[in-house]
Amino acid sequence: MGPQTLFFNRNSFLPFLMMNEIQAAEKLQQFAVDKELPFRETALFGVKCPYCGKSDRIRTLEHPEELKDRFTAEEMKRYSALWMTVAPCGEFLGICKFCLNIIKLLENRRRAEAL
């Protein structure tokens, strides 16, 4: 069988899986800001933002599984695809509520790493 041409529906979320981690992080950041994520307001005190240095503004983003009932199916597909692009191995993700950058949370959410 020879090469096949792939056609994508403009509404398909498959292209999210093909973007690089930085592009996905930017889109995830915009999604989080637009949807006012995270819904939990618990700060991870002592975890320092690798971008701005604040240590009292880091919040854990909810895993897509935790948000099933909060968003439409389309929004969930988008959030899940972006999450899996940025954190494919099940890492925790967070957001600094000061500079709004998405970060990886390591060591059981005791340390933050820039993307």
C-alpha cells in the first residue's frame, strides 16, 4: 500500500497532538486563563516559580480526568490533548498565578521546572 494523504477537519483536535511542547504550553496557558483554572485555590507554598521567582503563587492544575463534568466534550478533548502534549508521562502541571506560566511540578509537587 502506498503513501496516504491525511485530511483534517478544522474542528478536529488531532493537530494539537502534533504541536511541540512550547506551543501546547502557550495554548494550555490561554485555556487556563480563559477558564479560570485551576478551580482549587490551594497554593503550593515553598515551590518557587522558575520564571518569576514567586514562591506563594503556584497552583496545581487539575488533571483532565478531574474536570469531566465542568466542560463540554469539545473543551475536554482540547484540554486533554494539550495536557498530554505537555505532560505525556503523567507529570503534574501547575500554573503560577503571578506570571501565568505553565510549569511542570516534580518531586511530588515540591519543585517546579520550566517547560
